[in-house]
Amino acid sequence: MKRLGIIIVFLSFGIFSFTKIKMNVNKADFLDKYLSEIEYYINFEDLSNSSVSSVGVAWHLDHSLLTINQIYNELAASNPVDYNSSFSIPKTMSLTINFIPRGFAQSPSAVRPADSILKDDIILHLKTAREHTKDFMELEKNAYFDHPYFGKLNRSHTMRFLQVHTHHHLKIIRDILDE
């Protein structure tokens, strides 16, 4: 029995440590590989596949970039003094295992692309996102944005969320192109 308790303590410590490592992102290049992949997929902006997603590649690209840019603006405008950390199982699980279930939530209107998405707009949003990602590390550690499901996310958790969110939409794009 004592041995089982020791094993549980070590496993709990390992899971806690892994979670802390995965959720704390603090590098200026945290989105570089995702933004490069987005840039590549701009060439496929006209493609869609209704068996995978009700919206096409252009929508997923634009939404991902609008999300990065809007969240950056919210972090920059936030008052770090107002940030308070809170534990959330869905947040911890999602940010740790790099997964957002498909079709689970609706995008807030501020990050929903227009009905007509122009390639030039996607390129402009990509340029802005690249500029913003360079500036994330200059924001206060407790700059935050209020996520509709995860609550307040500080700079580090926001950076991790943006990785998970962008990865989620890139997976959908890959599936659209593979079908």
C-alpha cells in the first residue's frame, strides 16, 4: 500500500511537471512554424471539403490569423494588475495535450472572417501576425485575455493557447486537402 502511494506521488509530480513545461511558452518564435505553414496553405485558399468542414481553407487561415491578432491586441490593452490565475481542467488538458475537439465551440464574432475572404487580406493578416508574435515577449508577464471557456490566460498561457488553436485549424486544413 505504501509503495502504491509513493508511485502515485511520483506520477502526480511527473504529470504536474509535464503540464507546467507544456503550458509555459516564453519564446519569441513560438508561432513561427505555424505561420510558415499558414503561408504555404494560402495557395490552396479556394479549396473546401464539406465532409471535413463547413468552411473552406481560406476561412480557417483567416480565422487563425484574426485570432492571433485580436488576442495580441487584447493582451496589449489589458491591465496586468487585474489578472488572477485560476485552475481549469479543460484548459489544462487542452493546453497540455495540444488538442481542441472539432465542432465543440463557436468562434467569437470578433475573430470570424467576413463572408468574402480575399487572398490579399489573408496575406495582410499574416504580416500583422508575424509582427505581433515578435512583440509578445515585450508584454507584461500577467497581461491577459479572457477566453470564453478557459477564463483569464496570462501571456505564457495565451501563447500556448495560440499554438494549440492554430495547430487545430491547420489539422483541419490538412484534412480538407487530404480528402
